[in-house]
Amino acid sequence: MQDLMEGWRGYVSDQEEASLLVEQIWSGSLVKEIVLLEHQQAMLEEGIGSFFSGAFNSVKGKIDDLADWKDQKLMAFINNSIKKIQDFFNSMREVAMKTKNKILLKLFPKAATRNIADKLGVFRRPEYLKPGAAILSVVLQKLAELGAQAVLDAMTGGSATAAKIGIFIKENAEKIKMFVEAVKAALDPNGIVEMLGQIAFFKEAADLLLNLKKDLQKAGKLEFNEGFVALR
């Protein structure tokens, strides 16, 4: 019975620590500098590695710590991270539906918001828990760096009327599109996988990262195409 209770306390502790780390990253407390939108766009054009480099450097210490985490704690972090991303996209979709805003409806089509968790689900495979948690750390940090929660709060606050939301979206369309770009890029993570090679733990796991890269490339090709084609 004592062993059972100790095991349960360990499980609860792992769940809480993983959840707290997700919230810490998402809150923006690890953001070291605010990068202007035009610079974000320029970095994205340079490549995924450049686009995510600042976010990666901000959470590199956290990624180092993941090497010592047990599988159940890594899984808790991955589940909480995917839920955070999915909830954000679902909330953006709800605003789009409520306001009938054409820009948001194009950026957040129904199929995309429904399938985000499935597309990111490759990180739940036992062999990919460590690199998956690392990549999700970078994605969450990038969304925090871009101000995802602040944008959502501005559109869902008590004084946010449909007219005000419409003006806000028009003024911030490129930034909102960048949120989608960030997650889309993470599903084809050439640059991110290369960056993970800088972490001591992953330097000895080149084959694992190569297999992950292949699986993510197969998993993440289609879910956002509808929105992006519509905006071109």
C-alpha cells in the first residue's frame, strides 16, 4: 500500500511539474526580446532554423532538463502542450465562427482545428517522447514570443464587439497568420530537428531524429493548406 501511495504521489508530482512548465512557457515569462513582425517574416523566409532560433535559445535550458525526465512526465508535458495548442486554435476558430470574419475563417478552417492534435500526435510515440517534448517546447515558446495569448485575449475580452474584433483582425492579420505558420513549420521541422542536434543528449541520437523528421514530414503536409491557399 505504501509503495502504491508513493507511486501515486510521484505520478501527481510529474503531472503538476509538466503542466507548470507548459504554463510557464505559454505565459511568455521566458521571452527574452520582442521581435518585430517584419523581422519574424524575414526569418521565416530564411528558413525554419532561423525562424525558431530565438525560441530555441530561450528554452534550451529547459530542453536540457528533459533528458532526465521519465516517460510518464514527458508524456504529461506533451499532452498538456498539444492541448494548449489545440485549445488556442479551437478558440480562434470559435471567434471566427462567432464573428463570421472571413480572414479568420480562412486561416482556421474546420478541418485544420479538428486535426491539430492528431497531426502532433506523432510526438506521443514512445521513441519520440524526448525530441517531441523538446520540439513542443520550442513551438510553445514561439507562439508566446509572437503574442498568441495576448491576441486571443484582445478578441475574447468583455468589450470585444464584432466590429472591434474585425478591425483588430484586419490590423493584425499578418501576425495571426504567423501563428499558423509556426505550427505548420513545426510539422515539417527540418530546422528544428537540426537545432536539437546541438543538445548533448540528441547528438548521440542522429538516427532517431532522422526517423522523427521523416514521420513528421509525412504527418504534417495537408492540414493548413486550405487556409493558406485561400489567402494567396
